[in-house]
Amino acid sequence: MSQSEAPVGLKEPSLTDALLPLAALACLIAGALALFGLDALDGPIQVALLMCCAVAALVAMKNGHPFTSVQEAGKGAIASVTSAIFILFAVGALIGVWNLSGTIPTLVYYGIQVLSPGWYYAATALICGVVALSIGSSWTTAATIGVGLVGIASLIGVSSSITAGAVISGAYLGDKTSPLSETTILTAQIVKVDVYEHIKRQVWTSIPAFLIAFVVFLVLGVTGPDTVTDAETTSDLDKLNQIFNITPLALLPVVLLAFMSIRKVPASLALLAATLFAGVLGAFLQPDVYADFVNGSGNVLVESLKGIWSAMANGFSISSGIPDVDRLLSRGGMDSMLLTIWLILGAVTFGAMLEEFGLINRLVHPMIAAATTTGRLYVTVFACGFGLNVVAGDQYIALVLPSRIFRAEFARRGLAPTNLSRLAADSGTVTSPLVPWNSCGAFMGATLGVSTLLYLPYAVFCYASPALSVLYGVTGFKIEKTTPTEIEETA
């Protein structure tokens, strides 16, 4: 290669380089929220994130990276969330078809009769915790049982925001401690510990945190405002029973989805299979609903196909005359997830640029040097995990990077890797649904129909678990030691 063909030398990013994109993120997100309030999630925040990508790209190009490298970083970011995008589309289709087929109305109908408003929030957290532990997926738990529980809340007069917080608290208990959870397996693999040893250490923060959340939800339920009257609830139930054929058979898609999740069928395929099964089953159970939905002309086969197809694409809608019922059932469809996907694409592209061009490492390594005690090291890991959920917008980045970056430092200080695996999960996995533009926060808001900013104060488990993990590090409680070693840090 001639001298003229030699690549231009790259410059190491300065601290100002690393801080500039973060300052842009803070200003643009704050500006979007100030100008648009909760409506900022309907486009303004997405625009803000793409503008931040442009700032990060300019910083990278200033340091000698060609624009082709910027493009490659963007391609890698989008590729990394392909599976999440398919899951989001599948969830949108599932919600639309499960409303059409009577699955969600049946869940709501039976749930209202079983769950008392006084302990509704606590029961919601417990139910979602058990389901998530069984199937290992917070997203699937929220998209199925969680949707039904939030729907019941609106009909019996309890807070949908608190209910969503309880759903997320239970869902992330399972996501963090189930041996079937991909984030649990991923964390153990990166830190190089046995997955069951990792889960055992997780229990020390997860169970106390969930008990704290459970007590908070009990108190909120007992001391909450008056709920709707029995007469109003009975009216809503009667209306559901008039519109839909309420039968346990309508719950078979839930059973199928649970079975496939336990058998570790890929989430997007399991969700689509449960969607199509519900659509076919509903054609037999709810023929009048299908006909009304598509303004049918009498051809049952055509009505059924058109109804399933329309509900998957654009969601289900109904005008029952009861606003609460209409709000519960008129949602779903793949197109309802487009804003969420736009949000995720912007967030992960921004995060990938910060990682690819060394801006994250430029910020983290001085923090490690300043963490002279175990307590400070724990605070630093938490700040890194939560901070990556904010700036990178993806829980996998928030799990993988701290686990890789701090693995050598924990070994050098004689801290067992199980300490890091527990802390990384508490910092990365659990805090991800608290950030509106994070893939998890965006998913939960879109799926449950409750804005991330509204359920955020009530996702108690997501605060308690990382707080306990950091507290253990500061006090030395349940901190396991090994022989200090010097190991080479690997990517």
C-alpha cells in the first residue's frame, strides 16, 4: 500500500468528546418533555435521539473515523435489535387478535370476579412474578397476563399506573431470577459463572426487594381511593358477556403460549403461533364479533380471514357504549408498535456509536480509578449499568458492557465474579423499564397502554433490587471474596 493509501490516524476521544453527546441527549430530551409533556414519546423524543446520533457521528468523524464507520455502527445497532422488533410486531398482533377472539375479554371477565380491589396491586405483582418465573420472560408476561390485569384495573376503578408498576415488578422478578430467562443466562455467561450459582446470589436481593414491593402494593391497595361500585362493575361484566361468548375455551391461547415459552420456542414465533391459534379459535367462538368488526356480508370464511388479518395489522376496535370497555378492547395491531420501534432504533444506534468510537470507555475508566473502596466500586458499576440504560437505550448493552469492563477489576480486588453478576443484573436488567426510550421501557409502555413516566414511580421492585445490591456492597453484606489476581481484561 502506498503512503497516499494509508488510513488517516485516529485520535483518542477526549473527555469533552465523550461528554458532548450526553449533554446533547440531556438537553434535547429535557426540551422534548418540557414542550410536549407525555406526548413527547409520540415523536419528539425519537427526533431528539436521532439528533444525538448526529452529534455522536460528528464527534467520531472529528477524531478521524470515516463516515462509512458511522454507517457500519448504525447497521450493527439495528441488527442487534432485529429480534426485539419482530417480538414487538408479534405482540401488537397478539393484543389485537386476542381482543377480537375474546381471550383478553375472558381474562378480564374472570379476573374481575376473583381479584378484590383492596389487594389487587399486590395480587398483580404476585401473579406476574409466578408467571415470569415459570416462563423466564418479562416481555411475554407483560404482553399477556399483564395486559389483562391492566384492563381489569380500569374496569374496577383502581389505578392503571400502579397496576402497570405491579406488573413490571413481578415480571422483572422472573426475568432476573428464572433459569429460563435469556438475560439471566447471558449475565452468567459473560461474567463466567454457573447460571445456577448466579441465580442463588440473585435471591439475596431479588426476594427482599420483591417483598418490599409486595408490602408497598398492599398498602397502596388498602389506602387507595374508593373503587367503582358493584353495580358499575356488574354492568361492565354484563356488557362483556353480551358482546363475547365468555368461555374457558377462549383461554386456550394463553395455555399454548405458556407451553411454548416453557419449551423455549423463540418468543416471536411463540407469540405469532398463539395469535393465529386465537384467531382461528375465535372464529368459532365469536362469529358475531368477527362479522361486526369487518362489516361482514355473510361469508363466514372471508369474515374470519379479514378479521384476523385486520386485527393483526391495525388492532381491534369496538363501540360498545361503555367507555371503559371500549378503551380496554380497542387497541393492538402491528402498526401500534411503529412509534416504539422508531424509539428503540434511535436509542440503540446512539448507544452503539458511543460504544464503537470509545466514548463510553473514556468516561468509565476514570470512574474505576476513582472507586478506591468496594462500596464505591459497587456504586460505579450501578451508575454504569443504569447510565447505559439511559444513553444506550438497550438492556443488553447495559448488561454486557459493565460485565466486560469490570470483570478484571473485580478479580484484581479479590471479589468473586458472582458479586459482579448479581450487581450487573440489578443495575442493567432491572432498571431498563424505567427509561422511556429504552427498548424495555418503550415496550412496557406500548404493551400495557400506560406511559413509562406514569408507571415509573410505582415500579417498586426496579428501585428496591438495585438499592439493596449497592447497599450490600457498601456494608460488605453477602460479598464473597477470592484471592486477588491480575488478569488480562478481554473484550
